[in-house]
Amino acid sequence: MVSEFALKSQGDITSKREDSVQAIDMRSASQRIYRMLCAALIATLFAGCVTWVPPFDNGAMTRINGLTNNSLAMYQSLIDTNPANRGDLFASTFSERWSEIEAQARVHLVFEQSRESNIGSIKAATELLGFWTASKQQYC
């Protein structure tokens, strides 16, 4: 016959095992939740919910450099021209060059508008085109 003490100690051991099993189940449940959250985060990154926009676009840098070089070259040739001859040259040479640079600025604006999440560059390109058009109306 089994003593009462032996039955009681057997019950204590069983309850301790059940407590440890519940603790392990809670730990594994929290690990599953953590893994699911990590997987959901990675899935949203790769699903396109988060867009990665580079700090600059190499094509934009090339277009801006071209605009800068062309406008500075035009202004330099305007400075080098005799003031008495500027009026005649505006009607032909400078007006054409001004329009070419304006067309380059418009193309640059279209490219900037085609990029996602590019509000700052679109604003800068719009202001550049606006200043160039306003100066053309003032001088041509």
C-alpha cells in the first residue's frame, strides 16, 4: 500500500511539471508571435508598401549640370558681346539659346515628375523653369 506522503509528493511533482510545461508553452507562443511580426514587417518592405528613393538621381545630376553649363555659357557670351550689338543678337542668337535652355528645363521637370516621392526635386525644377521663363519674358 502506498503511503499518503508518497501520493502527496507525487502530486507536487506532477503539478510542477504542469507549471513548467505551461511556461514553455507561453515562451513558444511569444516566440511565434515575434516571428510572425518580423515576417509581416519583411513582407511589407518587399511588397512595395515602403518605397526606397535614392537621395539623388544620376540622370538628374547630369541634366542639372547640362542646364548650368548651357545657361552660364549663354550669359558669358552675353557679357562678352558689345552692348551696342546685344539688341540685334537677342533677336536671333540669344533668343534661340534661351528657348533651348527652357526646353531642357522643361524636360528636366518632366523627368523629376516621373519619379516617385520626389516632391522636393519637383519643386526645385518648377522654380527653375519659372525663373528662366520670367527672365526670358523680361529680356527677350
